[in-house]
Amino acid sequence: MIARLSHFLVTVGRNTQLLLIEVGRLSNLARHFLYWTFAAPLAGKQGLRRHSFVQQLIFMGNESVFIVFLVTASVGAVLALQAAYQLRQFGAVLYTGALVSVSMTRELGPIVTSIVIAGRVGASITAEIGTMKVQEEVDALTTMGIPPVPFLVVPRILAIAIMLPCLTALGDLIGIFGGYLIGISGLGLDSNLYLRQTFEALIPKDILTGIAKSFVFAILIGLISTYKGLSVEGGAEGVGRATTESVVLSIIAIIVSDCICTGVFYYIFP
Amino acid sequence: MSAVIQVENLQKWFGTRKILDGINFEVREGETLVIMGGSGCGKSTLLRTLVGLLQADEGKVLIFGEDMAHASEDKKNEIRKKFGMLFQGAALFNSLTVGENVALPLKEHTSLDEEIIRIIVKVKLELVGLTGFESLKPYQISGGMKKRVALARAIALDPKIVFYDEPGAGLDPITARVIDHLLMDLTKKLRMTSVVVTHEMNSAFRIADRMIMLHQGKVVGSGSPQEIKESKDPYVQQFVRGEINGPISFKETKEHYLKSIFGGDVGL
């Protein structure tokens, strides 16, 4: 019994230690990212590679816009149906539009879009950088005197930090539209009334807090996926493992930080 | 001839395992030095420590008199501009074309005009015998061509030193010979110093001005190819002749094997 308990404690201790080491390395990468994004250009060094940044922006937008639309439209439609199911009991189906627009912009738009991006873009960042690491391309950069962080990490994190809020704004809109389609076709609501309900309930803060959250998620996805890519070891198998870890960790980070952000917005900026 | 690289008492540990055990040697200007040794002798670790991919635990790596082992990251990057490196697997960037690969160090480290960079790239590719390959992607060319592109990239900034990691690895004998020939040609034409890590004896004797041999993290032999061939040292002899029986044993006991993995006493 005691032996089992001590084994359990040792395992917990070791895993905690590993977690702390990972967090330490991740924050080290964050420090390097901040240095190369803001401080290095002031010191006369080349920080952001503009060409690569634009390439990443286009890649991320192109890769994910369709899938984001598909997912947010579905979520909006489901939300309308589920809301109507409950509201009908109070004879308040009319308020479906309001519920969809507020939930979409405050919560579901940012979180659904971020999870899609973590799976689509985050995974591809980890796989790409990981493959470069395995094939010694990252070492080749280093020996050419080109630090990998400004060359590989900075353009990707900045691109995702700009693209994800944009996609979230579009996703909000498409989600509201998905709810609208269900509202007027499936629930028999009047189009004008639905739209009026939708936009009357919505205040700028709903949209802004949602976009602010998506920015936080973007930074997290960017940091985790580049970190996982750079820490790949052990060939193709290592790339596969790191890619899975990157997506899982990003999704966990999104949900946990969503909880924290929502708490902050609720209590500190009511 | 003056020394461009001086390695003094270099030591490197991985955990409790000592990989480099007090290495001393120097590389003189304009010569081709071959570092040879069997698998796991520490030659790749030595090369990675020389170029600053690994941090030395003790000792000095002086490149043009500046200590790579104890320099700041910025300083290391400055020193790195003075040498090029050819990786075993070429390590070309697959997202870039051949031309962009060669142009990369020029774009990053010089403020040259696009047009001038284009001309330099053309010249470098011509030097390695790949005229007109600029617009191809690395996956569209053969392994030997990749190595030559990587060589063109390594010499893009006209470095004084080029490091080669197993230049003939994974290539057929003829292509490997072409790479050797290029290496000798460039060393002579551009008056470069070459440091080559290899375990292929034919190639080593063909290109070397001087050789050093590593075994278990120590230099066990050094000299001209002729001196190495005639060396009385049993390790060197066994390696040069490629014999199974000799002081370098491949029949390891379990204790030996565990010791080599964990280092020190494992209490067996």
C-alpha cells in the first residue's frame, strides 16, 4: 500500500516537473518572440520577414476560410434550433435571433473558429517546422547565422494573431446568418423581426470581447504550435507525435484561457 | 601557414556520458582537414560543437581567433557569416526554389540589389555545375544535385571555411566522387579551408591534406594521409583497413552496452 502510494506520488512529482520544464521552455520562446518582434528592430536587427509574413497570412486565410464558414454556419443553425426549443416553452421564440447573435459573438464564434484554426493551421505549423527540424533545415538556418525565431516563429505567430480575429469576425457573421436561415425557414419567424431582434440585442462590447478573446487564443495557438515544431526529436514519428500534442495542447489552452478571459470580462469589465 | 581554427581541450558531455574528451587540433589556412572515425566516436558532435549548434562544456573553439564556445548568440552569428556548412542531408528549404535557397544568406546578410543577388546565385550554381536550375524546387532534383545546391548555398557569402558533414553519404560512388572533386576544386579555386567529417576511407584519402582520427571522444591519430596509412597505432590501422578484429570491438557485452548508454557504473 505504502509502496503504491509512494509510486503514485513519484509519478505525480515527475509529471509536474516535466510540465514545469515545458512551461519554462514555452515562456522562453515567448520571450524570444517578444524580443524579435519589438526590441530587435529597434536595435537595428531584422525582426519580421515581411515576405514570409504575407505568405503566411494568405496561406492561413485561404486554408481555413471555407471550413470556418461551414462550421460557424452549422453552429449558428444548431444554436437557433436549440434556443427555440427552450424559448418555445415561454412563448418567446421571437428572441431566438437575440440569443444567437449574443452567444455567437461573445462565445461560440471565437472558440469554434479558434479550435478549427488550432486543428488546421496549428497542426500544419507544427508539422512544417518539425519536419524542417528533423531534416536539419533549422540547424542550417542557425549555421548561416540566421536565428530561427525571427525567421520561422515571428511571421507565423503574427500572421495567426491577425488572421484569427479577422476569421472570428467573419465567423460571427456567418454564424448569425446560419441562425437567421433556420429562424425564417424552420421556425417560421419573420425576416425583418428576426434581424431587428438580432441587432437590437447586440452591443459593441459583445463583439469586442469576442475578438479580444480570439486574439489571446491566436497567440496561444501560435506559441504552442511553433514551440512543439521546434522541439521535435526523432524523425517522422516525432513529427507525428508533436503535431498531435500541439493540437491537443492548443485546444486545452483555448478552453482554459477562455474561462479565465470570460471571468475577467465578467468581473473586472462588467 | 597560420591556423584558422584552433580547438583546445574541448569537452562535451551528454548527461553523464563524455562524448568529447579533451580534443586538441588546429586547421591551417587553405588546407583540407578530414576528421574520421567510426560510428559513435563523437565526430558529428565535434562538428556540431565547432559550428556552435552544441554548446561546449569545457575548452575553446577559436575560429579566426574568436572563441565560438563562449561567445554570445549575437557574436556566434557574426562568426558564422565567415563559414559555410554542408549538411549530410543537404538541408535545403523545400518551400524555396533552388535559386532562393542559394540567395537566402545573401538576402539575409547583405543589402545587395535583387539583380546582383540573381547574378551571384547564377555564378555560384555554375561553380557547382548546375547552370539554369534556379527555378526548380528541391524535390524536383536528385540527391547529388541537392548536395551541390547546398554547397552553392554554403559558399554564397564567399566564406573562408566550409564544414562538410559526410559529403558522400547516401550518394552513388560516381556522384560521391563528383562531390569530392568539387570540394577539392573549390578549396583550390576559392582558397578556402575545408573541414570534412567522414568515415569513407577512399574519399578521405583522396581529398585530405591532413587527417585526424577520433575514437571514443579522443584524437587517436593525426597526420598526412601517408602518415595515417603508415601509422603503427592499432586503432588507426584497424579503421583504415576496415578489419573486424582489433582494439575497436563490436562484440560488446551487456555490461559494456549499458555502460555506454548510462555511463559510469550501473551496478550489475
